[in-house]
Amino acid sequence: MSDAGRNTFERRLARIDTIHAEGGAFEAEGTLGRQWYDSHRRKQRKALPFRAIAMLFIGALLFKGALLAEIGPERYNGRVSALANGSTVEQVGAWALQADAPTQWIAGQLRAALY
């Protein structure tokens, strides 16, 4: 059997450990404690997620290359030119989907690997 007082003490210690792990602590009134220092610490700027932007860009290039390899350059350019004659949103899509040099290189590599 365990002592009831010991169980209460251990629960209190576990609660204090949890509070300390979350950043809380006892601060005497009138002192410069952790809360004061945390409130005056410089806030870190969140950096741009360069890795996510790069992966999105590479994914778009691979998608364009796969489309170009699958349907061929004539049909691809025809569809892009049809987009260019549409609304403003479609014109932006046509600009993004035009067959640039990296897209053509990726399409050539995919065509050689698949066919």
C-alpha cells in the first residue's frame, strides 16, 4: 500500500513539472521575472518558406513537362494559345503554361524515358 500523502505530493510535483515544461514559473511580486523578459524579447520574423516555394515551382515545371510530353508540342501550344485568347485569368494561365526551355527539356527527358 502506498501512503496517501506521498501520492498527493507526487501529483503536485508532476503538476509543477508540467507547468515548468510549458514555460510557467513562480514570480515574486515586484521582481523582473521571466514574463517581463519574454515580453521585451525581440520577436523573430517568420522567414519565407523558400523550400516550399521551390518545391511548388519544381512541381509546376514537372506538370508542364509531363503534359507537353504526353500530348505533344503542337497540341500543347494550340491549347496554350486558346487560353491566351480568353479572359484575364486564362491569359495568366497561358503565360504560366507556355512551353519554356526547362519545360521542353523535362518533356524531352520524360518522352525518352516513357516511349
